Amino acid sequence: MQSFLDPEAPLVQIGDLNHVIYLAGIFVILFMLFKFRYQIKGNPKTAMLGILIFAIVQRIISGSYYILADEFTVTDSLPLHICRVVCYLIIFQYFAEQKWLDQIIFYFGLFAYASFIYPVGISPALHMLGLSFFMLHSLIIVYPLIRYFTKGFVPLLKGALQSTVLFVVYLTSMQLLNNAIGSNYFYTEERPFLHDLSEPVYFFLNMFGIGIGFVIVALLIHLVINYIKHKTEKPKNKKEKTLV
């Protein structure tokens, strides 16, 4: 039980067993999601209620750890970390049902993919924070897919631009908070890379780089959708010509 709550537990290293467990876990979840996509599509209210419950449970587990470990401070628990903000938005979206909010959730949620690929400051799988990490980031990755199955959600270029504007506001606010209280939101204080860059350069590199990244993702998704449409419509047109 001590290891499950141990605040000194060694962090995950890229390519180690815990990293492999996390990657395998998300692949299994995605496989099961696509396997049961028709059931999800046929029961949208149940699917969204499950998402809501899962998101709330995740927040409870995360908060409970910091209380049990006696580390419930703003600088340690970081309640406004971007993926946690996405979780709050998912909970809010259950009641709000705003199309633009799904766009923000998707683009802000891209950081969940990055966390699985390049884990920074992540606890091991058999740790309460590790469980919380896996639940949170899996939820963020799965959510847009469920919205696609149930609502026909598709990421848009407009959504990427909206997300870029909101991200600029978010990053600026977090930088000001870091300077004020010594927190490490968005890893601007304890950086995972680019240690030699000055603080202003690192800040603007994040700001513009991520905004450009959002747009690139939107364009790539648009290209893939058009390619799939072209491939599916071509056999259909050939079939119609043959019938004529």
C-alpha cells in the first residue's frame, strides 16, 4: 500500500516497463472502442453519462492522492494543468452541449498524446498518481472519438484557430501564475528540453509552435477526410456507371 501512495516513487522513463504498460493500455482501450463503436453510436446518452462519471471519478482520485499524501497545494497538485482543464471542460460539456467546446477539447487534448509518447514527471503504473494519469489521458483521447460516433464530431480548421487564441490566453495566464507562486504549469520552469533557451524565447516558441501545430493537425485531418471520401465515392460512381 505504501508504494501505491509513495511520493518518492521513481518516475517513468521513456521506453521502460511502465511506459510500455501505458502505451499497451491505451492501444487496448482504442481497440475496444472501435470494436464496440456501433453499440456506442446506438446509445449516445449512456456513452456520455459514462464519460461524465469516469471524468468525475478521475478528478476524485487525483485530488484524494494529494490529500492522503499531504501535498494538496497549488504548486504540487497543479489543478490548472492543461489536461486537467480539458477534463473540467469534458464535465462541463455534458451539460452545455456546445459544438465549439468539442473543438477546444480536441485540440487542447492533443497534449494527452504527447504525454503517452514522451512522459515527463509521470508516476509508475502501480501508483495512485499513475492510475490517475492513465485515466485522465485515456479519457481525453477517447472523448473526441465517442463524440464522433455519437454526434459526428470532426476537428475543424476554425476550431484550431479558436483553440490557438484560447491557448495563448491559457499559456500567458499560467506563465504569470508560475512567476507569482513558483508553480511549473506547462513545464516552463522545469523544462523537459530546450534548457538553454531564455525564458521569453521559450515562452513564445511554445505559443507560436503549438498554435501552428493545431493548424497543421487540422489540415492533415481535412486531407485524410477528403482522401477517404474520394476513395469511397470512386467505387460508388463506377458501380453506378456499370448499372447504366
